[in-house]
Amino acid sequence: MCRWLAYSGTPIPLEELLVKRERSLIDQSLHARRGATTTNGDGFGVGWYDAGGSPRLYRSTHPAWNDRNLKELAAGVSSPLFFAHIRASTGTAIQETNTHPFRHGRWLWMHNGLIREFPILKRDLVLAVDDALYPSIEGTTDSEAMFHLALTFGLEDDPIAAVGRMVGFVEATGRRHGVEHPVQMTIATTDGTTVWAFRYSSEGDSRSLFYSTRMDALKAVYPDLAELSALSDETRVVVSEPLGDLPGAWNEVPESHVGIVRPGTDDLRPFRPSLPD
Amino acid sequence: MCRWLAYSGTPIPLEELLVKRERSLIDQSLHARRGATTTNGDGFGVGWYDAGGSPRLYRSTHPAWNDRNLKELAAGVSSPLFFAHIRASTGTAIQETNTHPFRHGRWLWMHNGLIREFPILKRDLVLAVDDALYPSIEGTTDSEAMFHLALTFGLEDDPIAAVGRMVGFVEATGRRHGVEHPVQMTIATTDGTTVWAFRYSSEGDSRSLFYSTRMDALKAVYPDLAELSALSDETRVVVSEPLGDLPGAWNEVPESHVGIVRPGTDDLRPFRPSLPD
Amino acid sequence: MCRWLAYSGTPIPLEELLVKRERSLIDQSLHARRGATTTNGDGFGVGWYDAGGSPRLYRSTHPAWNDRNLKELAAGVSSPLFFAHIRASTGTAIQETNTHPFRHGRWLWMHNGLIREFPILKRDLVLAVDDALYPSIEGTTDSEAMFHLALTFGLEDDPIAAVGRMVGFVEATGRRHGVEHPVQMTIATTDGTTVWAFRYSSEGDSRSLFYSTRMDALKAVYPDLAELSALSDETRVVVSEPLGDLPGAWNEVPESHVGIVRPGTDDLRPFRPSLPD
Amino acid sequence: MCRWLAYSGTPIPLEELLVKRERSLIDQSLHARRGATTTNGDGFGVGWYDAGGSPRLYRSTHPAWNDRNLKELAAGVSSPLFFAHIRASTGTAIQETNTHPFRHGRWLWMHNGLIREFPILKRDLVLAVDDALYPSIEGTTDSEAMFHLALTFGLEDDPIAAVGRMVGFVEATGRRHGVEHPVQMTIATTDGTTVWAFRYSSEGDSRSLFYSTRMDALKAVYPDLAELSALSDETRVVVSEPLGDLPGAWNEVPESHVGIVRPGTDDLRPFRPSLPD
């Protein structure tokens, strides 16, 4: 079980959301409120798009709350689009290659949840990964396998369809092995421009996921809140659990939905797995 | 804030107390019940006396609950006398030289608590450390400074008097700087034969400390408990919080007392700081 | 490229070979003489059989030369059979699950060398691993894949035949992908009683491997050498490069041979890959 | 013994000097040519001024050559002024607080060399550090002690005089303890605008130090070298050893000199320690 955060909008120092709040992501690494586990101390990762638009990663096996380099980086780096993830291992090894976000080309991917009975399903799942992608699997997590399956199924062309096929494939594989509810997930993925945030589980009881209210609406309610005024109307945050208690600021992503954060109008749509061909 | 454990008695694999119990020390690293903090994830250390009677250390900055080497070591090493400590930093850096136990010659030392306003007092405290001992200070904690002060004040000759002088000196120094309650501590120290366990705080409200009931008494109450039968009558454990719920097994060290665990009859005596000369 | 060491004989503290010699394994981590690389600073591992005969591991991603815990462990642990390995990565990630020795049940395995074009061959190789073994692959190295293939091909029943089949299979797979010389290896494996040490490469130009002269012969030549007198006649060391310059002490394992170190008479036999069925 | 690099000029990605050259600093971590040690694998650090002009640090105990986060950061962060340092410990612990650069307010500091017999001199040296600065000493190195002495002696007001007093004080202290040649150093320090680079040793035989030729002169000689054309005429690099073999590009800082790199005309002046008051 993990916690994650995706930011898109006016470039800000990463520390604004990772450090400088009572319920920042670093605070959640020590005291999460809604997670299946309260401590997320098995490593963390940050992925951001730099000034040239390239995705960069900083991942560590130390707890986020006591990593000084994370605080330095979060203060020194600003970005218009970044992901951050704190990990509570569900069994796989504590190593950088098992920390999120994962990266492929311009894409980033992070996940909260699990594939149930992954050690049993792993071989069949990994077998379906495209030959050309297979060598770039570096770690041993279910999350990275899901990413490579989604890439195999066309993530770069049609992310929602590809994730749908990935989930359908994992569910079919799981059920063939007698796993009742194979998938539990909230997932964020991005190509550096658009962010897709999925909330889904086979049992229809998914981990929590929230998105921030549109900035123009929020500014209308809180005209005096200085920290909002510098943010563009399109600025949006998607998080496993709210970063604060501001009434009206956070909205739950409904069960089995995908949120799309992009230049122009964002969108929220039903999401369902598709049967493999 | 931290948790610690001291074992003396029949040689056992370290994992018996560190790993293999519902409320083992590793479990306490993730979910302490009585500590000021519930997560003790800022490193850990184990000190044990090997077959030749020499003290050895394994210390790491990773959380105890996810360190595989700790589990291997705890399974592969048996010892008649060992210390273990899990750390929750009160502000000093997360680095091996700041993890307990500390070692000097044949002696080990570990501490739960703090010297209040240590950054302000540190210089005056460290100045009092013996010239010959000064270069062996490797880290930056209050705990290591206390150890070197106790060594300076004669720990190796008369541990109780030396710790009394150390506490008296820290309190006098603290009060000179306007600190009302300078010392909060439970401390364990050993020369490899005897273990001294102190519970004390300037405000008379010390962190918890427990010692196990004599084995012969415990075996009389629980004649069928297999895990007790292999342990000598003199086997004793001193811990920040009980390792289980067995009624009658755990006794609180009273406020301002020192327990002495040694071959022959153990002892429990009032402890008070002494005024510096 | 890496360096390794296997010891079998009179129980000794690990530090005797890892630390306390001018050309100890730790020294080789900083200044190897015969390796393809002179620095082996990408982690290390130690595997030993404890007093109960169980294999234990200590593996770290830090350079061996600056790891204090390794020095403590090597001083505090004695064993009649231990492996040690220092790593220079040939490309895969620096993480504990990629450090040697690897363990399965009672078996340990370590490797120096590489499978050429492993990223291209990996999928076909891993596909051949037994279903039941597949989930226990934790890292991403060629070395661990070789271990799991050898296990699949019967390592626990007939180690020499199994390693022969593994090499034959890797070579056949490699050549199918156009790799001229797929395998370069020295490998040590043990069940806790016997050690098998292989030297082989597809091109017939293998990394160096040495074994120590029988202790009775060595004692006859050096009757006054105190460090030899405590060792049983059957004590034997197999190493990537000699641990010292004592004339007559070290003998090269010939190209395409396997050495067998066991209770009773040791053996040295030609080794060749077998064609897969 | 260590290697370091200081860059001032046109903002560039850190990787230009740390990664992307045959003799980059990361290459020097594995194969230094002029150092007292060829391997500098005991950690590293990078200090840079961010877009807001604040100094940021990334320091790690892993070897620079195998740290992925360093490569990511070096690719993703650009700066007009940065320091980088690779460490070969002369005995003090391998921990982040002992890696360079050190920071105080807006200042950065890094050092190659040592104070001889530092364990013996340390107490007297640290005693001279200003009361208000003392608590900010976090590690245990001679280098950090030198920094705090220089700060005590007025680094922020007159860097050259302060470093002169620091060296004079260390030499006087050393000689009082019978140390013939107490100081061996190349040091770089900066306030974010000007860089001061010192080369000095008590024995007059200092570690190597080089500065790059003025860009306008270099461009005149190599009009076709694309990598030079984007750099301002004032761009300057100071390094322990040259980053390449371009004839005319690198000039040795003379023995007992300090180079001053700043907006406008740079300067190179004799440097000598001053007697303490």
C-alpha cells in the first residue's frame, strides 16, 4: 500500500506539495490517514518534467520523511508536471528499481494497490509483455509489470483503452488461476502533457483517490487565499488522500472512473476493463 | 524517541526477541505502543558478544522492519548477551554513527530519551569529555555524548556512580543554560558480563522500562511453556516495552532506579544523579 | 566483472580471508590485479553456514572496502564453509537482490563473468526456468538466471550435469540469437557440504580461478607458518585471484574444468556443456 | 584524497561536466589520474544555486559512478554556479554529513587534502569555532572543521583573509602538537556570486589544481568547437584535474595561490596563512 500525488499546472517548487503542508506527502509517509497501512516508509520516488520537457526521476529506498536529498531537490526544482509516490511494500524487495514512478520514453507511471497472488500470476503476465519492452523491466513489482503490459497494449496511442486491456488481461489471467479479485489499483500515468488517473478494483471497492477543485471555482470561494492566487485556473492535483482540510477543495474520483487532466477542459469518465482479444 | 532491548542469559539466536514474536522489536519499529512516537524507522543497531567474548555491532540507517540483513544476522548469530535498538531521531542526522548501541572497548551503551536543548548544551558537555576519549566520538547525538561523559566519569570502574555523575553534570550544565528538565533517559550499558539498566528523568516522569520476571518463578507459573524451559533461571530481558502479554512476565522498573543483571542475584536500586565535584 | 572466494575447512572467522591479509578480498575490491576491472565497488555479499548448518547471507550495495558492518560480521562470525563475492556491475542495477551469493534452500551460488547480450537472451532463458522456481527470481542479473536454470536442470541432484546443461542451453540460446561466445564464467556452488567450482567460457579463454594447495603438502613446505598449523589437512580455498604470494600455495584451475571440494579426497575434472535434450 | 570541480558561467546542465565527458568527474571517481588515490568511491556531493539563487545540495554515500539519482539530477538541473566533489575518505566515517560540499547560509565549501593528525588536533580546533556556529557542525571531518573555523574568522566578510587565518591557526595548533606539516589543501568556496579557489600546503607541495583558460581566448584558438560557442567569455571551471586533453585549455594554479572567479575580471593572487592574533 502506498500514497501518491500528481500535479499539473503552473510551475511550482515540488516542496509546495511534498514538504510544506501539514498533510504533505512526506507527512503521509509517516502518518497516512486513509491507507491500508499508516506508515509508508519503504522508499519513495519523484518524477518531474524538466525545463527541456524531459522526465527525470529521483528514487530512494529510504523513508521519505528522513531523506535530506528529497527535501533539497523538492526545494530546488520547479516543474509544471510532477508525480510523487511513497511506498509501503506488499512483499517485493525494497530497492530503487521497485520504487515508483516508472519511466518509459516520455511516460511516467505510478500505482497504489496490488495484483493479488502476483507471484503465481507473474510468469503469465510477463510473458505477454512485448519482446522489445521485456528487457526494460528492471524491478520485480506488480506495478512495473502492469506498466509494461499497458505499454504492450498501446498506452502511448490510447492510454484509456490500453489500461482497460491491461486490467482485463490481468483479471482474466488471475481468474484462470483461481484468484477472485485480481486487481486493486489507483494509477496515474502521463506523457508529459496529459495526466490520466484511474480508480478501479475487481471487487468494486477501490483505494481512495481525490482531485482538486478547479482553481477558478476555488478562488471564487476563497478570494483571500494567497497560495491560490498564483496558480492558473487549469492547475490540478490528483492524490491518494487530500493534502489538507480546505472545505470544497477535494473531490473523490468515483469508483471505476478515470480522470483526464489536460490543457483545456478536464474530463472524468467511467472506466472498465476490456476483454482481451 | 526509540525502543531498546537488552538480553542476558542462555545463548539464543537474536531472532528469538528481534523477529519471532508478535510484539518483537522489529514489530515495534513499525508499531510501538508506549513510545512518544509510534514509528521507529530512523535506523537500528544490534550489539552482541561473540563466541570469543568480543562485542560486535551491526548498525544501519534503514528501518529495521525492511532490512533483510538484520533478519539474516538475527537468525544466524546466537549470543548470551546482546543489545538491540530502534531509532526515531529527535533531530540529529540519520547515519550509522548516530545509531545505538555505541561501543568503547568491551562496553556497549544505548539510550532512549534526549538531552533537552542539546544543540545549545553540546559544546559545554563535549568539552568535559576526557582528552583521550574525545577523538572516538564519531557521531553527533546526545546519546553518544552521554556515553563519553560517563566514560570520562569512570564508567568502567563504577558504572552507577559514573552515570550518576554524568546525569548530575548534564543537569547542572542544562540549568546553567536555563533548561528546566535537561535529562530524559532509559539507558542500558554492559561490560559483557553485567548489564546496568537506568530509568531516570529530571522531571521524574521517565520513559517506560520493564524487566522480565525471574525464569524459575515464571516456569513455576507456566510449567508447560516450552519456550521458557530451555532458558536458565538467570536469563533476563530488559525492554522499553513488553515483548508480549504473558501475565506476570513483565515488571516495571520504578522511576529513578537502576537494575543490575549479573551472574548470581540481580538487583534493583534507587538511582540519583550526583552533584559534580 | 567480479571477484569471489569460497572457503571450506576448519571453522575460522570470516575476517581471516576477507580482511586480514594484504591481498584480502576487501583489498581486491579496491585493487584487483587480474580482473577485467580493477575496482569492484558495486556491492558485495557474504554467505555462510551457521552453527545449525543453515546458510545465511549478508549483502550490501556499498563498496566492501568502506562497509563497517562487513568488518564487524567478518570478525564476529566463524564458519566451516563460506562464500564471499565483490561485484563490478556489467550493467544491471546496483541493488541487494543483484548481489551474490544467491541462495535456494540449502544451496549457495556465485558467479564471475557474464552472459553476452543478456538483455536479448533473457526472455528465452527465463522462460525455461521451472514454474515453481520462477517466482523466487528476485533480481535482474544473468548470474541469478544461470542459478535458476541450473536448479531447473537438476542442480540439487547432480550439480555438474546440471551446470553442463545450463551452459549448453545458454550457448544454444545465444547462438540462435547470433551471439558468438555467449558464456563467460567462473562459478561456485555448494549444498553446505561439497563445493563445486567451475571455470569455463564459450571462447575457451576464461576468467582466472585458483585453488589452494592441500594443507598437509603446504605444511610440509612451511612447517613454521603458524597460520597454517591450525587448519585441517582438508581445508581448501578457491578464489578468483590468489590471496597472497606464498610460493606453491596457489594452483590455477585449468580451462574448462570443475573442482570438487568435499570431505575426503577432492577432485578436478574436465567440464563441458551438454547439448540440451 | 578527493577530486572536485567548481563551475561558474553560462547556465548549463550539471551533466555537461559531471557525466558527458571522457574524463568527467564521474569518470574520475573510478579512474583519477593525478590523485593520491585512483578510486574516489566513498560518496560524493553536488551543490548548486537554483533559479531563485539558493544553494541546494545532493550528497550520497554511494560511489558517484553507480548512483542513478546523480545522473538524473545532473541531466535535469541547470545552474550558473555549481560545485561537485567525489570523496576518498582519509579515515572518517562514510556518511552524508561527511560529504562535501558543506553549506552555511548562502555559502558552499569543499576541500581536497587533509589536516594531518586531525584526531589529535580536533578538540583544539573545534574549541575555536564560534559558539553560535558550533551546533551546525554535523559531521566529523577535518574539512567541515576548516569551514567552521574560516566562518569564525570572517569568511563571509573577507574570504581570503579568513582562510589565511584558518590555515595559520591550524598550522599553529598542529605545530604545538608536534605535527610538522599540518595542512594539505585545495579548497573552493563561494557566496553564490564569486568563487575562491585555494591551493596550499604546509610543506609547499600541494595537491593539483587547474583553471580553464578564458573562453574568448579559447574560442579564438578553436573557432570550430561547438561546445565552446554557447559559453560566455566569463565562464570558468576550476578542477582538481583537467576534464580533457584540449591543448591550451587548462592552466595550473601555482603553489600557494588563490584564484578568484567573479563577474568582471578574474584574479590569481599569492596566498599565505596569517598568524593568529
